[in-house]
Amino acid sequence: MKGVIIIGLMAISSIWLYQRVNDLIKPLPKPELDTNTYWGPDNPTDYEAPKDVVPFKIAYDQTIIDDLRTQLNRTWRYAPPLEGIKFEYGFNSDALRHIVDYWRDYYLLKWRAHEEFLNSLPHYKTEIQGLNIHFIHAKPKPEAYKEKKVVPLLLLHGWPGSVREFYEFINLLVEVSDINDYVFEVIAPSLVGYGFSDAAAKPGFDVAQMAIVMRNLMLRLGYEKFLIQGGDWGSIIGSAISTLFPENVIGYHSNMCLLYTPLSMIKSYIASFMPERFLPQRFFAEHHFPLKDKFKLLLVESGYFHLQATKPDTIGIALQASPIALAAYILEKFQQTTGPGLNQEFNAMDKVYKLDALLDNIMIYYLTNSATSAGRFYAENMSRKFLGLQLDRVQTPVSMGCARFKFDLPPALDWALRDKFPNLIHSTYYNQAGHFAALEVPVMLYINFQEFAKKAIQIDEAKV
């Protein structure tokens, strides 16, 4: 009798454990969200967004540029780096001094040329849900519409980036290519609270809400179906659009293929014992393993995340009060997300980027005073309300493509990605480049995206 009771208790425990594990790993239903929430100031009862799309030009008075030069020319009391330390403690102050000198004495003296470059792509604004949204809308030459199928593409940046990351990439996308039969109309918005777009006036503006605004922007422009490409926040937002509005998405391509679900972590742990079983080539194992080293990297490089997810206004005040602090804070992320940067090389950014491009990006944050509102996006995405949506556990039928660059954050395995994206149709690895692929290796990213787009468009056309 005692043995029967023990067996019965074991059976009940096993059933209970199975149910709890199943609750943690089973796909969840798609949440239904309000697609017209007003995020502007006040609470108008009869709000109706104007439908007009107006041209926008980046133009700042010379007094603003002169004031910035004056700030950069003030005596800067800095702490010299410790002996033998390069970038291990953060951005190296000796390296920063040289950058500040160049910024003040060369870059700003040619600001009108930089401003002209930023305006070399067509910019617009339109109001969505109470917010003025800025976006680049780059189109192919008129004759391309006769030669190729033109496909709309929503291109999404992240932090601490901006639309400046995409200029070289966009110019490739709108050019007619012999690679395939497609060319792209590119819509590259400044995210809400970033750059030239308004910030939300109310708390609660998280990834799901950003996805709604970006999708509504595309509908405003007349695009019922479109491709999506993104990295960093752009990748996460692109995933959310694909999840919440799969009917509008031809395909979603990411160069930051993260997935942090209980099941994906279990699969990563299992795969760590026999990586060759789960990778196309053994020499791609360093993208994922050893897990201990990847976890350490995330801890060491995520201090900014904790700060912005908890006290974004505090760090925002400091960054907006000092252009040198803003530069150090932003440049550190561009330094540390490259191969040379992880090796603590002083000239890492010179090897990977053009300094003028990085200063263009910093200028966008400085001139728009958006360091605080951009940082708040982290806090909003740590709310219980947003985390409760568990969007990573909601499957989407959208065609998905993943490009993994070696020095980016540790990506998800195909084995795990397919739980979220059962139609993973394009999966690639690169043993070079890092987090800001569009700025670092635009041609490589362009070729990869073209390969994905061809597959996704053909699948979408076959559904008709």
C-alpha cells in the first residue's frame, strides 16, 4: 500500500512538473492591442491626426554650432587612464581628447558640408498618434520602376544609433542591381524619442507601441505590405511588427537575432555540449559559445542598460549638459562592439568606421537633445505590462532571415529561432564585423539582405 501511495505521488508530481514546464515553453497567443493610442501632450477628446506628409530639412543656426565649439573649447579636467589600461574601464580619456580636438577644430568648421550630406537623402515628417515622426524616404530612379519590381522596405535603427547609420546602406538599396529582379523604396524613420522624431509625452511607450507607430507610418504612406530590416532595437521592433501584424509583413531580416525565452536558453545549454550538431560549420561556434564567456560579455558590456532601464533621466541630464560626456558615452558602444574594439585597440574605430560618420551620429543626439528620451525607451521595456506580453513566445508566420556577425551580441541558434519563426528561410554567419553592420559593412549586409529578400518576395508572391 505504501508503495502504491509513493508511485501515485510521483505520478502526480510528474504531471504537475510537466504542466509547469509546458506553461514555460509553449507558444502564446497574439495579444490584441489598441492601434490608435494617443501619445502626444495632453489628452484631446476629439483628436484626429492630420494626414499630410511634409518635407523636412536638417538646418541649424550658426549660433548653435558656435556655442558647441565654445563648449568643446573649455578647459576639460579629465582623469588620465590608469597605467596599462586602454578601454577596459570605459572610453579612454586620452583617445577622447584627440576626438574632441578633431570635432572642434576640423569637423565643426565644415558643419555646413556635413549638414548638406545629411540632407542628401529626402527627409519628411508626418503626425502619427499625436507624434511628429521623422523619416527618410529614398526611392530608386524613375527608370528603375520599369526595369525592376520595387518593394517597400522599413529600415529600423537602434541605440545609440540613428538614421545616419544607414546612409551608405540606403544608397545601395535604391540602386538597380544585377543580383536579382528587385529594388527597394526605403523608409528609414527616427524612432519615437530619437533624433528628429517626437518623444512620447506619457509613460508606457514600449516596443509594442513603437511597433504600432511604425506600422501606422507605413500605412500612412500607402504601403499595406512591406519588408523589414533592423539591428539592435530595430531588430526587436521589427520582430514585434512581424508578430503583431504579420498580414502587413512580406519578410523580416535581422542582424541581431536574439531570443531570450526559457526554451531558447535550455536549447543553448544543450547545444553547448555538441555545437557541431547545431551549426552549419564548427568554426561558427564562437558566435554562441562558450556560454560562460558570452554571459560574462553581457554582464561587462550592459552597465548602460541597467542605468537606462532604471534611471534614464539622471544619465540623460548629464549627457545633455555636456557634449563631451555625450560623445564618450556613445562612442564607447561603437568602440566595444567591433573586433578591434574588443581587443582594446586604440584605433579600432578608425579601422572600422569613418570618424565623421560617428560625429554625424553624435550631432543628431546633441542637436535634437534626445539623449534622455532615447534612454527612457529602456525603462519602458522593463515594465511589468510589456514583459507580460512575452512577445518572444508568440509565433509569427512571417518569413525570417538572420545575419549573424561575429562581434555582435550572442545570437540565437536556428534550433531556437524556429520556435518563434517557423518560417526561418535564410540563416547566415560571418566571421567578421559587429553590432552596427549597416555602418561597418554596408555592402556585406546589402548582399545578405538581397539574398533574403528574393526568397521572401517569391514566397509572398506564391501566396497570391
